[in-house]
Amino acid sequence: MATSPPPFSSLLVPYDGSDPSRAALKFALAIAAGGAKVTLINIVDETTVMAQSVSSSMVAFDPTPLMEALDTQGAVVLDDAAAECRAANVTATKELVHEQPVAGILAAIKKHAIDLVIMGTHARKGVARTFLGSTTEGVLRSSRIPVLTVRTVDRVASAPFATALVAVDDSETADVAVAVAAMLARTAGTQIIAAHAVDTETLYENSLAYGFDPTQLADDMRAEGSAIVQRSLQRASLAPDTPVAIVEGHPADALIKEADARHATVIVAGSHGRRGLRRFFLGSVAESIVRNSDIPVLVVPAPA
């Protein structure tokens, strides 16, 4: 019996041996079991070492030993990851990248013809959780291919694309996200839940400020949200009876809560590019989801 190709065929995992990067590798191995190839990279940021040498109060500072130590450490880390791949019957390519982190990851995407980056994100708590790491944020903003962020190993399912909650709004990137979800449904048998968030917090604040009836406006936005979802499903050739959720509250929080309630294994969201009045209500939802979700998040960039 013929088998479907994997939803992504070439995976990039920036790997440093940390728990988040181990979670990213676990996700990659689950996908690679279907036939995808895996590329492991370890970033050696020589600019930091050179900056230390320039600012050093020593008369002479040779950065070579420190650079060699970083290379050795990176090679050991990559060897450990490659061994984990072999144990899962996955052959991985490994590479030390001498570059600043974001630039190095973007260069590796092009060099290895990557179609999905899988990155670990640190499980920050409290106020610190509102800030993305500079590398994660830089890749999310600059990548022209989907980026999947993973926070913890225990939230990576054995079938990581089993159930996807897809954030749908009136934007080109949401359409692309729904199209990617449709591809997952075809190739990985993913169950799709299309979710639209009505930002009732901002809605009520602005309704009162401008003299609108907040109850009527909320009803109108729910109806409009349902119509937006159905049009997006139709454009992606997904069945009209695909489960739909209209959630309310702060968009990112409401979508994360719905994903958890639906036992979703991944959240799919467009990165940016909302159209029209919806921008006024939604704000930057994808980044907030990445910051706060314990469930892996697949961020789909705007179309080129």
C-alpha cells in the first residue's frame, strides 16, 4: 500500500543540548519517522568571543583557545544529538555554524533546502515569559518558511500533528496557515479545529469610547468570525463540517485555552499581516501564542 509523503521533508533543528532543544529534536524525530531528513546545527557565535578580546584589559588576548573550546563543545553536543537520531533509525546531517545565531539559522535554511525549522524555546515564567529570546524572535520575523517552536519534552506527542488548532482571522497569513493545516490533514491525517478569536476586552473598551452598542457589536463580530472561518476553509478545500471554535477574550490566551481543552497537539498560526479593521482588535497574536503556549506552535510566514 502506498504511503503519503511526510508533511515536511527537510527539517532543521538548532541544537545546543538544552532541554528546549531536546524537545525540538524529539518533535523532529517523530516527523522524521515518516521519511523526512534532519539537519542538526550548533551555532558558534564567534562575534561574542571577538568582542571579549577587544574589550579585554589584558595586553594580549588570543581568542583561539576559546574558539577551539566552543567548537569542541559544539561537536560533542551534535554527536549526542546524532546518536539519539541513530537510536530512532533516523540519519541526520550535523554541522557547526560559525555565525551570529539568527543569520546562521537563516543561512542553514537556504543551504540545506529546509522546509521546516524546529526550535526549542525556554520555559520562562512570570514577567520574563512576555519576552521572546532574541534568536527565536529574529527567526520568526525573518524566516520565509514555517517555524515550529517547542517548549517542553512532555508536551510533544508521539503523533505531534494528530490534532491542530488553527488560528483564523481575516489575513493572508491566516489563509496560508489554514492551507498548511489542510496539507497536514492530507499527509499526516491531522484533525483540524479552526478557531477564531473575538477580542472582547478591546471590543468593549472601544465600543464604549466610540458610543457603539457593545453587545450588538460582539454579536456582529461572532457572526463575521464564523463567516471568515468558513471562507478560509473553502479556500483551502477543507470540508465545511470541519470543527470550528469561536472563542472570546484576549485572543492568544483564548486560543491557547481552547487548544488545551481540545487536546490539540499543535497550534498553527500565521505570523502577521492582518487586513482591515481586524488589525484594530487582534494585535500580534502569533508572537503572544509562542510566548505563552506550552503546546508546540507552528508559525507560518506571510506569503512572499
